[in-house]
Amino acid sequence: MATPENQTADVAAVAREVEEFVASAGWDQPAQLFALVLTEELLRQEPELAGQLDATASSLTPVAQDELPEGDLAEALGRIAWPDAVVGCAVAQEIIVLPPSAEESLPDDETTDIARLRQAAADHPDRTEARLVAAVLRDGPAACVMRLRGYTAAPEGEPVDEVVEHPDLAPNLVEALRTTFLP
């Protein structure tokens, strides 16, 4: 992970790996947090993992953490601090995506609380459920992957998920993850 180009590719690959891991358990899961550690260092400290990890395949290994507390994700992330061995972190969470045209139908007065907004989004007829994974390196780049649930239809009529990748999909979430590395 020496060059910025390698770091960018590595964090993007680990974001995809986390999304695929979470996707393998299906939908309707709570938010999940992962520490990102150097695979080579992990194998040096835990040689018994050699049969499960390939240091040549990826320089980063995601390590699932304890379940996050219920409630506001940003607040939960604000209470996290990582040891030096953790070079990055990733979070996977399910979200509701609305088209821009839906904004006018959402409550927008100053007294609207977040729970009411979330319920309005969940009830909106044009909503799309999605899983968002954001990953950051301690002093490096970020990556985001979003899986849209049943977004398009396959030729057989079965809904299929669409996966979108871009480092700027979730700037607020990326920033919240970066704060976990502040002193």
C-alpha cells in the first residue's frame, strides 16, 4: 500500500469485499462496522490464518467488529477510537434512496425530526432500498459502494440488484469514519 494509486485501489477493493460479505447474509441487517488491517501484519501476528487469507490477493483485510449500538450511526462512530494497528475502517448500512423529485413531498419545516423524515422516506412510493458501504484509510483515500435492491429487472422478470461505486457517494459518512481516527 505504498503509493496513493495502490491505496485507492486497495480501499476500493476492500469496500467491495465488505459489501459482498454483508450481501451474502441477505437484506434487512443492522449497520456493521469493520476494522481494516494490513493482511501481511495480520498474518505475522496470527499465522494460523494463513489458510484463510492470501496476502498476495489483498493488502487489506476487513475484520468485523462488535454490533453497533441502536440509534444514530454518526453518534456511535463518534465514540470509536482505533489502535495504531488499524489502518482504516468501513461501515455497511442499509438506507433509503429517493429520486430528486421526491424532495418536494417530504416534510421540510424546521420542527421536523429525523425519525419523521426517515418514516416519510420509507413510506415514499418511489423509494429504493440500498446497502451503502463506505471505507476509509487512516491517512488516505476513501471508497463507497452502494447496492440498490431490486433496482432493475432481469430478462426473466426477476429483480436484480445494481451496484454503484464512487468515492463521493456518501461524503458525510466518509467524514464520520475519518473522525474515528482523530486523536
